[in-house]
Amino acid sequence: MTIPPYQPDSPEQPLSDSPERAPVGFADLTLAEALGQFVRAPRRTLAALRAATQSAAPEIAPPVPPRQQSVSVPAAPEPRAAPAAGRPARALSDQRALVQLGLRLCAFLLAWWGGGIIASAPVRTEQLALDPAAPFLLLGFVVWLAAEIYGDWPRLRTWRPARGAAELPPAPAAASGGRAWSGLHPARALLLLSGVLASAVALIGTAGNQFTLIGFAAWAVSIALWVAALAPAEWGAGALWAWAAGLRVNWRSPTLWALVAILALGAHFRLTELSAIPPEMTSDHVEKILDAQRV
């Protein structure tokens, strides 16, 4: 039995025979529209339903290329598909956050256990305290690091390709200037070598646990050179000057004066009668003095 084509008496056309609604698939029909199609043409409706169920998976992915190539493609199905795709993504994100929280809790407990071993040791030596606690502390650090990587893994997967794409455009500009040696600026290379030399002078000047003026000056200069050599490209003289000019100090702030008072009190207790304290004073000296008093 063949069903004759539908001949409407009014200008209203069915969804499947209307030329302007032709791109709409069976999966995008409402329940009322699907029932109307089934009443008018049961065989074609069942065939469309069978085709929609068989090709349900490919119909979700292809809408992306047409949307990028043509602007006139109707975007009506997208608001319906977005919530369905957003709910599983949100569920996966919540599950990842729960797993990350559990890993962090395990890392905290491991580090707490290791700290308890050190705190409960009768004598805090390497053999009695540090060696038994080190595995727990290291394992806690590894678990915490794994939790951070697991929680940020989706963002890391998208960041790595984007990072390479973002670094590609500046490369021709640096190469065209002719002032870089394989990506390293000559000024940075000079600062790096100077920092190495200053560090060597500081090591020699402070040999034997001696505090000398040359060793201290070389140590301070080496820190400045290392920072200048390894600083980001945005840390130029103009940027630092703009940052310093933008600093504003509120002299009427009670927090500022409370901080000054705390620092002054600490300096008083730390530096009072400093000349009367023996040099290189450590806990061993105090213990020996107490042993001598007991004897």
C-alpha cells in the first residue's frame, strides 16, 4: 500500500516537505512534530527514526566545520545540543576536583605522619628522625604534585599546543633583528657569565665560613646579575620605573604603623647587647654551658 503525498489545504506545510525546514533532522523535531509526521506518513517517519538512531553519533560532530565555513548555516540545533554536552563535562570536572581533593588529603596525611615522626623522636638526629620520616615526606610531596597535575591535566593538554602557537610569531621578529644567538640575547649571555664569575668570587670570599667585605659584595652583585639574566623580557628599565612610580604608600594606615612597630620591637630584642654575645653562637654552645653548670 502506497501513501499519496500530502496535499495541504492551507499554506502551512509539514516540516519534512517544507523547503525552508529541510536541513532540520528528525532528531531535532519536537514530540508534537514527530507525532504529526507519523500520522501523515508512518512509513517515512519510521524510516527517518531508524536512520536517526543509526547515525546519531556522526550527527553530533559535523556541525563544527559548516559553522566555520558558512555563516548562513542555521544554528538552531546548537542550543539544544550544548546543555547535553555541558552536563557530562561538568560532571567530569566535578569528579576530577573530588579526586584531586582526595589526593591532596592523602599527601597532607603523609606529610603530617612524617612530621610526627620527627617531632616524637627522642633525639632529633638523621638516623633517629630524618631517615624514618624522609620516605613519608617525599611520598607526600609526590602525591601532592600528582594531584596538581591530575587536576590541571585538561588545561595542560590545551595549553601545550597553544603555547607553541603563541611562541611562533615572535620568533621571526627576533631572528630578523639579528641580535639574538639561538634565542639568547647577547646582553643576557653577558649578564649570565658575569653572574657566574660573581658567584665564584663570593664562594672564594666566604671560604672557611668567613664573613668578608669582598665575599658579601660579590654575593650581592651575583644575585642582581642572576636576576637580570633570567628575568622575563617584560622586566625592562621602563617597566620597573613605571612600577616604582605607581607605588603609593598610605602613611595614615594603622596597618603600616603596626608593621613598623613590630619590626622595631624585633630589631630591639635582636640587636640589643649584640657585642656581648659570643660569635658563632649556636645551640651547641648553650647545651655545653648547661652541662658545665650541672657538673
